[in-house]
Amino acid sequence: MSRRSRAREIVLQVLYQDDLNTDQPEDIRLRFMNARLNQNRSLVEFAEDLLAGVRRNRDVVDQQLEEIARNWKLSRMAATDRNVLRLGAYEILFTETPDRVVINEAIELAKRYGTNNSSQFVNGVLDRLMNNRPPTKSGEVPQTS
């Protein structure tokens, strides 16, 4: 597993906690990330940027996922799948990470933490998102038709 893959894994775990344990203090989550990433400053910064980006853009990301995930409401998805999708969608929509890298990383997270069908589901949703958004990642709110 690459170092950035490990950082994404830790961000997924924090997003999962955001979903299921909203009362947990933020400093505990940040200490968790630091400890799990062995205090590696560049990895911690990468993870913090991803986490902050997903949180900051969650409404837009969730809206895009709801539109793309045909016949699925985010609230009805498994928490793991929902948060893998949020992380992947954020990276596709708002970062310079190549789309295929994002999708491959999300598939691996889904295989590791989801059900037998999670990786196919995540792949399908993120592939549709990638193919139904504007071609540039300008950080602007994406528009769907």
C-alpha cells in the first residue's frame, strides 16, 4: 500500500466516525490521524487536506452522488460505501489527482472495508460521476444535466 493510499484509508476511517459518532471531539480525530500516519508531516497534511475538503464540500459532493447513484439515496447506503464515495467524489471534483487514480484508490478501499459488492458499486458510481462532470477541475461547483 502506498503512503497516500494509507492516508486515504485513515481519512475514510475518520469520515466513517463523522457519520456514526458525531459527538467525538475533533482533537481525538486529529490525534488518531497523526498516530496512524506515524507523525509523517507530509502525509498528515495530505490527509488533513482531504478530510477538510470532503467536509467543506460535503453538500455539493452529496448532491452530485445522489444525482449519479441511480435509485440510491446516500442515507440508505452502507456507511463505508457512502464515505468511500464521498472521498472519491471530492477528489474527482475538486483536486488535481487523476480520475483513474482516484477510482482505483476508492475501489481498493471498498474491497478492504466494504461488502463483496462494494467495489463494483463504487466503481460504477464514480465512473458515472467522472463521465458526467465538466472536463476541468477548477474547484468550482460542478453542474449536472
